[in-house]
Amino acid sequence: MAYELIAIGTSLGGLSALKTLLRSLPTAFPAALAIVQHRHKESDQGLSSFLQKFTVLPVHEVEDKERIQPGHVYFAPPDYHLLVEYGYFSLSVDEPVCYARPSIDVLLESAADVYNERAIGVLLTGANHDGVQGLSSLKAQGGVTIVQAPNTAESPILPTAAIAAVNVDWVLPLADIAPRLIHLCPAAGV
Amino acid sequence: MGILKPDDVDIHLLIEGLYHRYGYDFRNYAKASLKRRIQSFLKSEGLSSVPELQVKMLGDRACADRLLLGLTVNTTAMFRDPSFYIAFRQQVVPLLRTYPFFRIWHAGCSTGQEVYSMAILLQEEGLYPRCRIYATDANEKVLQTARQGIYPSKQMQEYTHLYLKAGGRRSFSEYYTARYNSVILRPFLRERIVFGEHNLVTDGSFNEFNVIICRNVLIYFNQALQNQVHELFYNSLCKFGVLGLGKQETIRFTKYEMAYDDLAKAEKLYRRRS
């Protein structure tokens, strides 16, 4: 079973955690990554252009109906929810979920619904519970769940809540998450 | 259509039922967000499954109407995305100055805040007397609010902030009168606006426009329906007419990509080619 989509959620402390994670992923990584990082609604595209400096994978702020391509990194734009359809993304400006838009739950639930056991859900450092419900759905639909070990998280609230609520497959120190993803998603021909 | 998962079949049947029973057409809406809204509507109705909702909705018009409202999204604000208005002032206003008279179609205007924002911008540019704005929405209920131009005063602080960021030149309070917990926009702002019901899914073209604004509406449609609406927009725009989409929307993934040039790329302002 090849994993096609890795859905990642994080809030407080996420920028530095994402830097660590993304810089360790190699060229031609065979799965797509969709990321929700909580941020202010009036923030600009600084986040994705900043993180592009640390990864060989192309980074995008998603535009509506953008195609999901393996080895690309997709960020939810500020003030929009990011949703997964089969093969492409949709955006919405529906009500915030857990006070958040983009919401991690919205991304993870839609990824779970469409990609089922071909999805991996990852929760990193975060200061509220947005993401727990989504990770639970992803697990229920047969996807793989990974949570950053709370003692390595800048803000342990989200990882701790996720571990309490979901029978998580892997609880890993931040440094071990990218190697685990590489292991789960071997490059074609390997 | 391929084989669907059981819960997707339930959603499919609900949407088909809503169409065949009442004519409300959500068949080509983007599935992921539609599903979320149906789930939260179930909660608000105290129902536990989509099949229960099917049965209830088919026999109960009031429930179907509530569902219709629950499935439509009306997130809006005055001067939402201020940078859009700055780009409009810089890139579009100079073009509009060359017309003795011009028409703007604001498609999917919801409760009207963004239409009035455009009226204020044109007023400040001295162009308002030369225009007619057609503001349409599929939902009569939100149009009633739009026509009244009455909004909660607690939103004025945010609107004022956005107005100033959007390049506003006056004191924002000049545009409304406060009364109790509401404000009413000054009547002159309504003078050049015609509000009317128009459904982008089922209704056709009704005039030729110099500008069409449709922001954060098409994100709720699938690609087939987006293409259909872009055909409608293309056929409703005059030569070199301007199309304005939402910040994260794009003409790129549609059939009409080649029919427009970028006018302000980051703000999704496009200009129809000949």
C-alpha cells in the first residue's frame, strides 16, 4: 500500500518544527504533503516562501482546485479552510472550527474521507485541540497517525490531547518524524 | 460515476432529492465542504444520519429551506481583503475613467458588505455617478439584508480598520448613521445599486458588463460547474472587461485560462482579451 497524502497540522511553535521536518525530506519524495499552520488571517505568503528556503520540495500556497502532485508541499492559505478532494484541493471560507481558519480538523477529516488508508496524519506542536478530531477520523478510516512526542514540542497541548484521544500509531521526537515518513513512503523503484 | 462509499451514496441521494423535489441544485458543488455542512446541519436539526434527513426534508418544506440556508455560505465583510481594493483603485479605476458610463456585476453578493465597499471606493474616485452596480445572489434572504444596508455596530471597528487598509480617504463613520446596536449605511450609497435574485448554477446572462466581481463563491463549485459559470462570465463581459476573483481563486485551472490577461496577478484581477 503506497501512501499518497501526508496531512500535517500545527499551531504554536509550528514554524520551527516544520523547518526541521521539511529540510529532511529528499527530492522526489513520493507523497504529497498538505499542511495547516495556524496563522493570522491578514498574514501574507511569507510562511511558504520562508519554508521554501529549507526544502528541496516545491512549496505552494494552495489555490482553489489546485492538483495534488506527489513530492509537493501545499500550505493552507490564511483565512481559508483547506479541503482534500480526490486528486485536487478545494478551499472554503466556512465558519472557523475551534476558532481556527484554516482548521487542522477540516484538513484531516477531508483527507481521511478521500484517501482513507492511503493517508498519513501528523500532528506537531500546538496550543489548542484543533486537529484531535481530525486525527481520530483519519485513524478510523485506516490511515497512519503520527504525533510529535510532547516533551519535544514547543507547545505540548495538542500532541498531549491527541495521544489521550487517539490510539496513535507513532509518537516520535521531532527529529524522528521525517525519517519515519521516508520509511513509510519509499521512493519508487526502491 | 464510479462506485461510492455508503456514506457518499447517502449524500448523493440527499442532494438528488433536494434537486428533484425542490429544484435546489447542489449537484455540482465541491463535495468535501458540502459534506461538512450537511454534517453540521444534521446536528442543528437533532438528527443522527443523512438518510433521516432525506426523509424529513422530502416531506417538510420548511426543513428543506433550512437545509438550503445551511448549505450556503455567507462569510463577508466590508473591504474584505483590503489589498484587493488597493489593486482595484490602481489597476481598474484608470480603465473605468475612460468610459462615460459602466456596469458592474457583483455575483454572489451575500449580505452586501462588499458591494457597498465598491460603492464607497467609486464614490471616492468620483466615478460613482457614472456606474450602475448589479448585485445578485441566489438567496433572497441575504438580499433582504443587503438591500437594507443595516449591520451590527460591533462590526464597525473591524470594517473601519479594513477600510483604512484598503486605501480609504475619509473618515469611515461618514458613510453610516449609528442607531442602537446597528448602523445604517447612508442612502446615497444604494442609489446606483440594483439588488436582484440570480442563481449562478441555473440562470443565464442578463446584461453586458465592464466589470464582474465574484469572490469566494466559485470555491464551493466543482470544476465542471466552475467552467460553466466562467462561460457565463466570459459571455457577459465586454471586450477588455475586468473579472475579479477571490484571493485564492484562479482562472488557471479552468477552460478560460487563455481568455484573460493578468491585470493584478496577486489580487486575481483579470482582463478579458478581445
